[in-house]
Amino acid sequence: METALETRDDSLDGILMARLARQRQHQRYRQRATTTGIGPRFQRAGRETLAFCSNDYLGLAGDPRLAEALADGARRFGTGGGASHLVCGHGEAHERLEQRLAQLTGYPRALLFSSGYQANLGVISTLLGRGDMALHDRLNHASLLDATRLAGARLERFTHRDAGDCGQRLATLAARRRTLVVSDGVFSMDGDVADLGQLAAQCERHRAWLMIDDAHGMGVLGEEGGGTRQAQGIAPDRIAATVGTLGKALGTQGAFVAGSETLIEALIQFSRPYIYTTSLSPALAWATLTSLDIVRDEPERRAHLSSLVRRFRHEVAGLSEFDLHLMSSDTPIQPLVVGPSWRRAPGERGGNEAAALALAAALQEAGLWCSAIRPPTVPEGTSRLRFTLSAAHTHDDLDRLSSVLFDAARRLSSKGPSA
């Protein structure tokens, strides 16, 4: 007679298949969708789909001027960097882009990375080591948390957007060698914004450093698109490091860190994600220069985007009747949280994940694309549709979205919410 130990599958595939089965059981199995065309109007599964889940906030990813600049950059410099920046991979396009990004953000210098994840890892692992402390906003992006753990630093969290709680926790850490306060500028799942002035004041009071990941603010916020710091009128020297990405509002790919001359030199010397990675494509760097020209010369894109945010919030506010609630956000990230009255499916965790999936499916059936966001990306019980607006959307697009949303809420709530 076989024992449980003898029948257990300890092979690699067996172990991973069990994990995948649990993921499916919990309705958290992620699947990719292959698209063709240019967003936000993609072709998906053979039909046109209007996307409301892209971070292409200014509609630049499909701008023909960037395509022309990319082709020109490839002809001038080739498509690949060929080596790391410290070998022979740092070219004219990279140098010019770093100078322009420093100007945009108001810092003395900027340094390019291949992704925002790498940039966050590069900064935190350079500034902190074992025995040091990183104090995070509770809703910070996963890459910031991972960077802290990989750096070997101790990780603690303060209450979301609560500078007072941040200060109280800093007061208890005064004896530690180094402390870095870390916060998103715009929070990617909630769309709200950190109070940088209050955080900077707490850091100054307690001799801590401040790092801001402004991936979702750069290009969107501020009179010139300079991000959250510019929008709030905070002097650059009050924030030790600002991280921004090129693949959201700027419409290309990659990331950068902006800061003092000393910080950038330290990253060049000590940041392993920078030192040991092939440089960003010079053609992409060249195309991003055109992105920055558009951000500077076409403020009407940000104005149109702001008008879309206001209209969307006005049009869908009535969904609260169906226990669907807009979170407080004036940014292009507009989360619609499924409330607690939606009935739980058998075995469902959190109470509203199945409802979020059903709403997303109803939108997809109508040719609209907005993914359901569920735990562990967001806390249990706060599953949502995370709508992201783009300057490439029109007011008619929003009217269509609003109509479909209300229709789906009426149909599904008659089956879903408990009496």
C-alpha cells in the first residue's frame, strides 16, 4: 500500500502545477491578452477594443512623431546599446536624454535605467545595507518593497499618506545608522498623491533621507509636466532621490533617477542594476527626447486629460447606488471599488473578487477593456476596476464607458448583492 509520501509528486512540474491549481481555485490566475494596433484602440481577439487600463497617460505611445524619432535614432545609433553604460554602451542619445530629464525634474543630474524596477532597486541598494532602515508608505509599489528586502535593510511601514505617523516612527529610529523614507508620488492602485512637503519636513526633523517614486506623476502633474514635486512646489533639494519612468506618460520605455551630483555619481559607482545591465536602447532614448519636446510644447494634452478626469468622476459618481465607489483621486488613475454588499461566491476570498471579474467581463463583452485588480495587488475586500484615462481618449469615449458601466451594474447587481 502506497503512503502519502510515496504518492506525492516532488518533481519541479508537480510542485509548480499544484501552485498553479491553487491560483486557479482562488480565481487569481493571470492571463495575457495579445493585441495588435495602437492604443487605446487595440485589436484584441479579432475585435476592436477601447482600453481604459493603459498607463499611456498623454497618448504618446502611438504618436507618429515618436515612431519617426525612433526610426531616426535606430539609423543614427543602432537599435541596441551593445554593452553597459560603463563599458561602451553610453552614447550621445543617452547623454542628451539624461540632461533633458534633469531639466524637467529640476535636479542637477539624472541617470538612466532600463526599467523602474531596476531604478528602485539601484537607489535603495546603494543608499542602504544591513542594519539600515527603510520606512515605507503602506501602499508603496511592490518594486520598492522588493528593493528594500534585496538590499538587506529592515523594512517598516507608516500609515498611508500620514506624515504624522511617519514622524512618530522616525522618532523611534533615531539611533539607527541610516534611515530612508520611501513613498510613491502618485499611488498606482489608488490614484491619490503623497504630501511631499509634510514628508520632507519629517525627514528634515529626524535626519532621514526622502525618496519618491514618481512613475505615475512624471509628465502628468505640474505646470510643465515635472511631476508631483513640481505640482506641489517643493524644492528639489528636499527630496534626495526621485525616480521616474519613460514607459508611462512619456510613451517609450525605461526609467531614470534624478538627484544631486553626488547621488548620481554614487549610483554610477555602486548601483549593481546600473553597472551590470546593458544600456537602454539608444533609439528609444532618442525617441524620448521627442516625448519631452511634446510634454514641453503641448500643455493642452495635460489640460484635456484633466477635463477627462473631471468628466469621468461626474458621470460615474451615481454608481454608488450599486455599492460601487470611486476612490478619491484627481489623477488619471480612477479606481472603482466593489463594495461589501456584493454576494460572495462559494469559496471566494475577500467578498468582492468575483464581482470585480464579472464587471470586467461585462465591459469586455461591450468592447471596453479594464482589468479587475484583486488581492494580493490590493488589500483583501478592496477588489476594483482600475480605470486609467489618457489624452488619447475623447469625451465620447467616456460617455460610452459610463453607459456600459451603469448597464452592467444594473444587470449584475440584480443577481449579485444580497437583499
